[in-house]
Amino acid sequence: MKIWLQAARLRTLPAALAPVFVGTAAAYAAVEEIRWGTFLAALFGSIFIQIGTNLANDYSDARRGADTVDRLGPVRVTAAGLVTPRRVLIATWSAFAIAVGFGLYLAFAVGPELIAVGVASIGAGLLYTGGPRPYGYEGLGELFVFIFFGIVAVNGAYYVQLEAFDAVPLLLAVAVGLLSAAILVVNNIRDIETDARVNKRTLAVRIGRERTRRLFAALLVAAFACLAVLPLLTDAPAAALLGLLAAPLGVAPLRAVRERTDGPALNGALAATGAFLAAWSLLVSLGLLLG
């Protein structure tokens, strides 16, 4: 179980939880009601898509030789021989199958258009490091994270509540997408040298360490800027600005990314960025619920 939990990369789960909480809270702020069935289906569907994506990444990177013994990140179970590739592949499809089950519930409860969203999300998870032209190897990982963990997930969580779209979840989706992309930026800064050696041309490899460090800072600042203008540009309650209280939690990962290159420090920054996203999302959600 410990090995499987390691393979699932629980530290990345805030990226799956945050958009569902924020999108649902935005819907509650509009009608003061929550459809609990669709909320839970969206939540667990998102979790298992994230787990499936992590397992697929573990499998595909090992098959491509990207996870070498000198990588600075946590041990990958396939490359380390802790689990056979076949078992990891079975676990990958099992996680996606569970996500499909929750997606089918949403399709029946809300509408068949959600099937297309689910298929696109699973496809994006598989093709990140899998398939003939994995987009994660072409420097597009952050863009896809922004789209699927921000724009798609937040607006999707809002849609399964109200079956409509609005400016509030759209602006919040941009902020969540930026912070989710920041998690991947830390991961790619940490692995920049080992990725370059195996021709895994992530965005960090393409633009270099210093520019990627500046990008990380810009993502954090832009996310807070989106939140700061939210009550000015939309009818969101001012209480959503509670999310600004999470700002101090961004200082430690920002300092580590700017100053450190060693694995332990950047692994800590990765976890801290995930915790920062979680705290930001919970505070914003709380503000929307109270406002």
C-alpha cells in the first residue's frame, strides 16, 4: 500500500481537489444551494483522473527511459522496479475506469456533454507522457494543466451545479489554473538537468532555469491579481478575498525556487506549492460560502 500511495503522488492531489471546491463554492454563492450528488461525483472523478494521470506518467516515463537513477524527485515505482510495468498499467486503467463511473453519473444527472469533457480530460492525462508525441516532452505541460485543472475543472464543477456558466467561475478558473501550473513548474525546475539529458524538452528545459524561476513568481502574482479584481469585475462577494490570506504560504516555495537547485529543497517547494494551492482554494471557497 505504501508503494501504491507513493505511485499515486498524493502531494499532487490539491490540483484535483481545488477546482472542484472553488467551482462548487462559486455556484453556492449564486444560489445558496449545493447539489451534493454532482459535487461528490465531480470531486472523486477529478481525484481518480489525477491518480490515473500520475500512474500513466510513471509508466510512460519509465518506458521512455526518462526516470533515471540520478533524478532528484521521489522514487518512481516503475523505473525503480518496485512494481512491474504491467501492474502499473492495470492500475492506471483501473483509476480511469473509476473516474468514468463518476463521469457517467454526471452525464445522467446533468447532461451527455459531460462525457466529452471526461474523455478529453482522460486523454490529456494519458498523452502527457504517453503516445507517439507526448505533449509533456514538447514544453506544453503547463499549458494543458492550466486548461484542464483550471478552466475546464472549475467551470465544470460550477456547471454540474447550475448547468450554466458565469464570469465568477471563469476568473477563478484562471487563478486556479495558474497555481496548478505553478506546481508543474517546480517539478520541471527540479528535473531540468535530468530531463535535458534524456531529451525531455519541458518548458523549463526550453527556456532555462532563470526564466522558469521568473515564470513561477509570475504565476503566483497573477493568481492573486485575478482574485484581487474578482469583486470589482464580477458580482462575487468581497469575502472571496479571504484567499489573499494565503499569501504568506507562497514565500517559502518562492524562495526555494529562486535560490535552490538541490532535490530535497525543491521537493519541499513542490509540496509547499501544493499546500499553498490547497489553502488558497479553501479560503476562497470559505469566503464564497460565507459571502
